[in-house]
Amino acid sequence: MLTQDRNTKQMATADRLILPIAANTVIYQGGLVAINAAGEAVPAAATAGLKVAGRAEAHVDNRYSGTGENSIAVGRGIFLYRNSTANPVTAAQLLEDCFVEDDETVRVSTAGTNIRAGKVISLDAKGVWVEIR
């Protein structure tokens, strides 16, 4: 039981994570960020084993540093991403999951690797609004 103030460190907030970046990796601000099996941030891709963490809050170039030497702030919330031209998200997918095509594009489920990007909240002419939690 506390008897004085305690400086309790915070790793993240409900809408932001701080993640170590994989070695030899560049992450662009605004892009979808995933974590690999080692818990390192990488650009999201349709690659087995990745899990989407959120949106990159900054551009971070870790090509010349080792794993974990740099970190990135990753936002969580509702963000606008490009809709796939090959496998587009439609109104039928509202409030359903969409999947990563690349670090700026989402799509519907396909026969290939399906990495969940988040939940489709809305569609408009500019793309798909995706909730990432």
C-alpha cells in the first residue's frame, strides 16, 4: 500500500502505442504499422504472422540502426486508407473487418493471406474509414 506519491510510468495510452522498430526498416508517417512475431514495428503488408497495431505518427528510418534502437508512436482510432482496386471494400462490409493490401491500402478478404486491418466504419470517394483498436 502506498504511503507517498509514486511515479507510475506509462507505456501507452488508449489511443497510442510506442513500439520498437525492426532493423533495416523505414516506416512512413500515416502508414499502417504492424508488429511481427518478435513484437517489432514494420510497415503493414499481406504477410503471414503480422498484426496491425495502428497508424504511424511519424516517419522513422531505422535502416542504419539495430532492432529496437529506434521506436515509433502508433496511433489507434479511425483513419482513412485507400480502397483496393483489385479487391475493393464495399458497403456490404460496413462494420465488418477489412484486410491489409499494403501499408496504405485495405481490401476485402481474399484466398491469400488475410491480415486484419480493422473494422470498416465508413466509405467515401477518398477511401475506407477503418477503426484500428
